[in-house]
Amino acid sequence: MRSYLKQYIDGQWVASEGGKRHEVIDPSSEQACTEITLGSQADVDKAVAAARKAFDSWSQSSVAERVALLERIIEGYKARIPDLAAAVSEEMGAPIGFATAAQAPAGLGHFIGTLKALQEFSFEERVGKTRVVHEPLGVVAMITPWNWPLNQICAKVAPALAAGDTMILKPSEESPACAAILAEILDAAGVPAGVFNLVNGDGPGVGAALSSHKDVDMVSFTGSTRAGIAVAQAAAATVKRVHQELGGKAPNLVLEGADLPTVLPPTVAGVLANSGQSCIAPTRLLVHRSQATDATNIVKTIMEATPVGEASTMGAHIGPVVNKAQFDKIQGLIQSAIDEGATLVTGGTGRPDGRNAGYFIKPTLFADVTPDMRIAQEETFGPVATITVYDDQDEAVRLANDTPYGLSATISGDPAAASKVAPRLRAGLVTINSWGSAGGGAPFGGYKQSGNGREGGKYGLADFMEVKTISGEPA
């Protein structure tokens, strides 16, 4: 069993003051695999004080110093990818091959992208007779989820370091070991004491304490919309900046006349990758009535050809979902679709055949889904797809936009036709014949109840900085 019972505060691993031991459960075996300590208010206070003290000097560091630090972190990260992948795989259920090829490198990509953004960033400009400058923001609290843990941690830590901020990270208690390994990487790279702090804990405890703390200048949160609302409410009393990437319910708008055998496999892959535990998974297929039967048959074949297996096994299969709570939620949504009259094409409730343990979900497809059904509105976070028919493009766009979310949307079909539809979709990311995040320094974030603010490249860097106007300087 991995053991990370101490918190990383002010450059040292220290015992918690009043924290509670917590076991992380391997979702493949339902056995404990990691132990941590859920921190206390005293731990949070110590970490915030360390970050506040370190800000005085780190905020004055040069761009060259930050560039050199990011370069050392990148090299250290590369050397630890096997360790990071193994931790993610065991704790949240990503198959080890997927964890090694996608989960762990996703975090590295943010450090590489931030390094490039930092080297190219314009920290000041002239606006008329004034000088406008970008400056470090202050102490940043970071609260991150379990589904792509390194991706979401590094999307915050990298730009905060580059901006000259100091920080306290609270990773998910469902996948904490990779955050502890990252703390080891940062320590070895020479991050000054107090610049990065790690306090394990849960949302109601450490998360709430950080969100409301008077000495925290910004809270950056990734997670559910429900939890994001609680974070914003807790932060309101101190008027701190709230930066959020929240839930999604992405449509896959399949254009009329699309070559279904060509365009559906790469977009339906987003429903299955990571066992459907991606906020941008394009789970709502919107298909023209004339192609509904063909689309259903193609997606059915994809679902039924997808094997399910243990996370520790190498192969092209999907693993379990992260925990019993998620398993039960997904089972409930599948049952709700059945109860509300959707047609179960394949999959359904219960574990896949031959499994009596582990939080495994059958790859599932529903047809005849209407917008009023729970399965069409609520974020499922499992390998479950739905098909809803439309009669014309205006109706398709209306259906695509008809949820409280606006994180991402996918369009399947002719790219030229899709590019004309993309501006009509109320989402922060629109992908054409693909489903993943654009990467490469492009901004990532949502519309509506999917959050505010952006991560990635120069956009993420700017969101972790303040803007100051200086006037009256000598010419």
C-alpha cells in the first residue's frame, strides 16, 4: 500500500495537526491501495501562511528564473512518468497502458505548453499614455478532481509557477498519490519553500477551508457544477477570484448525410476513453432521422466490441469507474432511462458478465432518447451514449445547446459544413470529427454552468495574473 500520511508544507513533509487517516480504494479490486491523511483547518492555515510568506520573494523572481525552474520540472517529470502512471491507474482505474500513454503525459504537456507561453508572454504594453503590466496574482488555492488528475493539477500548478504565484493544492482524495509524486518532483527541481504546498483532504474539510480563507487571493477549482457553486459561495465573502472548470454534457452533432462509418468511430471513442470519465465526453449523439437506424447499428457494434478489464492489465480495454458512489450513480441513470422509455440497445444495469467485484460498467447505448430524460441532461461520467433524432439543422443546434452546460461540443461530418455550424454551438470547445482537448496552447474552459476562466497556454497564464495600469510616468 502506498503511504502519504504527511502534508507537504513550506518545503517539508510534515505531520498533520488533527487530520484523519483515509484509505483510497482500488476500483478494480475494491481493496485499499493508498493511505493519506485528510487535513485539518490547522494544516490549511499553515500552508496558506507559508505561501503568503513565500510570495514576497517568488513574485519578484525573474522570467529567466521561472523558465529555468520549469525546465528542471519537465525533466524530473519525464523520469517519473512510470510512477505517476502506476499511481493513477491503481487509484482511479485507468488501464495502465492508457495511464502511461495519456493520463501521465497530459500533465507533462501543461508544463511544456506553459514554458513556451512564458517565454513568449508580453508582460507589459503601452495603452495611450499609460503602461499596462501583468503581475503575479498572489496565493492561489487549487482544488482538483480524480478523473484526469495530473492533467487538471498541472493545468493550474504550471501557470501559477510561471506567473509568480504561490499555491496550495488540494487534490482529490480519490487519486492523491500522483499529486504527492508531483510534490516530490517539484521539491527535487528546487521549487522554493512555501511556493508550492500540498494538503490532502476532502471538499467539505480542506476544500471549504481554502475557498473561504481570507489570505487566499484566488481559488481555481475543477469538478462538478454542484461543488463549484459551493466553492464560489464560500469564496464570495472575501471577494477572491474564482476560476472554474465544471461539468459538461457534450453533444455529438452528426450532420445529415455524414459518412457514418468514417466519422462515428473517432468521436464515439470519447464516450469510452477513460471509461467515460471525461468532462468533454461527447455522449449525446444527435442524428438525422434518416440515418438513425444506421447510426444506432454502428455505435452498437462499437460498444459491444469494447472489452472491460482490470486497470493493471495492459491492453485496449476500459477499466472500472472510480468508486462505488460513481458506480451507483451511473447505474441509477441507466435505470432512469429505461424507466422513462428510452430503448436500451446494448449494455444496461449491472456489471459485465463474469464479474462480481470491481466498479465495472457495461458499455451502454440508448436510442429514442428525448431531451427531457435525465440521461439527456445529467452528466453520466460513464461509458454510456444516447441517440436523439432531429429533423433539420436548426433543431439539431437547439438540441445541442439544450442543457445547462457548455464545456464542449463535437460535430461529426463534412469539415466545411461543420465549420459553419460551430459558431452556433454554445460551448468553449468545439471539435470536428474528434473529441479531445485541442492542446497546443489553445484555451480550455466552458460557457454557462460549465464554468468561467480558461486554462492552457497564454490564456491560462494570463488568468493567474493581475493586470495593473500605471499612469503619470515620465515620458
